[in-house]
Amino acid sequence: RYLLVDAEPFLGQATVTEEEVKSFYDTNPAQFERPEMVSLEYVELDAKDLADSIEVSDEQAKTYYDEHQNQYQTAEKRLAAHILIDASTDNAEAKAEDIHKQLENGADFAALAKSDSQDTLSGEKGGELGWFEPGVMDPAFDDALFALSKGDVSKVVKTPFGFHIIKLLDIQSGQTAPFAEVKDKIVAQLKQDEAVNQFYGLQQKLADTSYEIPDNLQEAAKAVGAEIKTTRLFGRDNAPAPFDKPELSKAAFSSDVLGGMNSELLE
């Protein structure tokens, strides 16, 4: 059995003096603490912002294109066909060598691919595999294919897939992409390169100036052509971006910054 007594009706009858309130406050300070909070001034350098402000002329882009055309050249492609004897086949290498001997004696490659190749998908097309750039196929296959002249047949080549006889059907030479096709890419690259150069120069200037005048950011901001930004008041657990990152949060509540000094440069 229990009896529930509601305290609510008694609240109106209770009286508390100012002295009692003050006494409770003085003897229980931990109940009335709020977290340490800071509002910061900061200067920010961003390489992307620098890139957006950089102008690159058509002449600069064309000059870069002319001097770096090898960067915009497509790789040579080769149309390959093969006859495959699976490595798990009994006497696989000997069977591949026998097929190679038939080819040397004038047998038709496409016909043998259809009748003897264990790669049945390509075999139905006379052994044709498709076009390949260097580095796509197994290294042994790749080396053999790109050593052939058009129409030639390789010796027996061993790869993890088995034993191949490879024929080079056709060659598509590498080509240089037209300037118009790669212009936007070049402009973006030149902007980024120049932005990085500017960024590291300004970064050093910002570090030096904020160190030489350590108790404010006015001269540092002026030195790099930036404006001073200000945050709202925040604590350790509710920092706004980018101060929610551990390294920046640690700096924000460091003894130097709390003492009114500039922090070190933070990346």
C-alpha cells in the first residue's frame, strides 16, 4: 500500500528570502557553472578562392598546350585475336604448339579459333577480342601483342589464363586531342597551379606577420589582402565549422588565444 502526496499545492505556500537564495547560490557554485565560451577573430586563406579569381587567357592556354602535347595524346590501340588453350587442359602447352605449327603451315587463324580455341566467345568471331591500349591485358599477352606487326601471329604465350596464340588484326595510332577539346581542362590546371604558387607565398606572409604582431590580426589580414572574420560565441562542444575540427578547437581554447594572442598558422 502507498500514499502519493502531491507537492504542487504546497508551492504557493512556500516562501524563500533573498538571503536564503544567495546562501544556496554561494554554497552550490558547481550547479550554476556554464561552459567556457569564446568568440574568435580569424583570417582564412583558401587556394580554391584564389583559383576562382585568376584569369587565364586563350594565348596562355594555347602555349601550354603546344609545350605539353604529349599529355593530350591518346594511346595507340591494337585489335587483337587469339586462340586459347586452358591451362587445366591435359598437355595444354603441347596442344597450343601443335596449333601454332598448323598456322605456320598455312592454316587459317579464324577457322582454327572457331574449332580449337577454348575461349568460345571470341572463337565464334574467329578469335577476335577487341581493341586494347597498352597495359590492359596480362603483361605477357600485352608484350607479345605490341611486339607484332599488322597481320603477324605470335609464338605460344603463357598467362594465368592458359596458352595463347595471338594475332594482330589492326593498329589505331595514338592521336593528339584537339586544343578545343582540352582547353577547359588546361585553363583549370593553369588556374590551380597559379593558385598554389600564390597560396604558399601568402601562407608564409600570413605566418610571418601574425608572429611579428602577435596580439591582433589587422596587419596580417592587410598583408595577404584578406578580411578578418568573426565567429559567434561557442563552447568546446558546439564549435562552428571550421573550428569543429580537433586541431582548430584545441587552438581556439589554447592559453595563447585565451590570453588574447594570435595562434600559430593552422592548415
